[in-house]
Amino acid sequence: MNLILFGAPGAGKGTQTGSLIETYHIPAIATGDILRAQRRAGSALGEQVKGYMDRGELVPDTLMIDIIRTRLQEPDARNGFILDGFPRTVAQAEALDAMLDQLGRRVDAVIYLRVSRQVLIDRLSHRYCCRTCGAVYTFTPQQARDLPRCTTDGGELYQRPDDRPEIVAHRIDVFLTHTAPLIDYYSAQHKLENIDGQMSVDEVRADITRRLSALRKGAGSR
């Protein structure tokens, strides 16, 4: 399946990606991970996107489109993919549709994780990551004063620069302004699966699985 996982920062996209990979045996293409890896490597691309990421702003469409075009042509994406973080604007969605059309492919479903603004701010402001493996943890302000080590590899835990409270609010506002119109775009194509992202992790996973199973059965009956 060719899927888009869509939602504001902190909506839980990364949490749901693992089960989708396991179920459909397709790669997750998280543009945020690609950009952060390039930044850590000190590459030319990393230098280009650094300022945008630190300010919580969107990376320019032309740059993101080039990154995705290259990634979708890699062998592991031939049987499907899960896009996380792209598209973020209607212009990017139109460019993605054009790209896939040239490849004889299409987006099968867009999974939208719907979460309120305040819940998003609370989640991101309390989020910490392992410097070594990237595992994500949530701590209260009191717990964060004496951070433990990563339970997977003992790595140092830190708060990403773009998860600071003042940046978090801006990132969410950017999403609402630039990315929320994608809801209408994919609804018009009858591809949007609107999921309550404030349910428990297991409940969200079960709802996604149920809806995608129904889509596959429907496609098979045509």
C-alpha cells in the first residue's frame, strides 16, 4: 500500500509507524528523520535546512520535493511506502500526485491523526529523545529535572531544539496554516481516514488497522 501518515507535530505519527511497517512490510519515509540525519552529518543539505528547522518553519517545497522524488525511486519503496511529514502543503500534495502518476502509482489512503492544539503542546513540551538511538520519552517538568538514561542503550536523553515550548506553539501554528488544507484536498479525493489521535496508542492502532483492512477488501472486490 502507498500511505500518507498525516497530523500535526506530536500527533503520534512516529508511534504508529512501527505497526504499519510490520503489517505491510513497506518502508516508512519520515522526512524529519532524513533532514535531521543530514543535519547531524553536516552535509550541504543539512546546512540548507538547519535554519528552517530551528525556527519551526517548513522547508521550501522545491527542496522537499527533490528529496522525496529521490527516495521513492529506491528499491525498497517499489511495493509501497508510508510517508510521514510529506506532503505538508497542497502544492507538495499536487507535486506528489504528479510524481506518482508518472510512475504509474497512486496514494491509497491518507491517515489523519486528529489531536487538539493544547494536547499537542503538552505532548511536545514534555518530549525527550535519546541521542544515540532516537527513542522517545515523555516526562513531566519535575521528572525532567533529573533525566534518566535511555532504557534501550543507556544513551543521554535531551529535548530537541524544535520541541521547546515557544517553538512548539509556532510549529503547530505553521501546521494549522499551511498543512491543514490537505484535509480538504484528500477528502475531495475520498482518501482521507480521519482518526481520533487522542485515543490510547492501542486504540489508534486498532482503528487504523480496521480502516485499512476495509480499504483492501474493497479494492479486492472491484
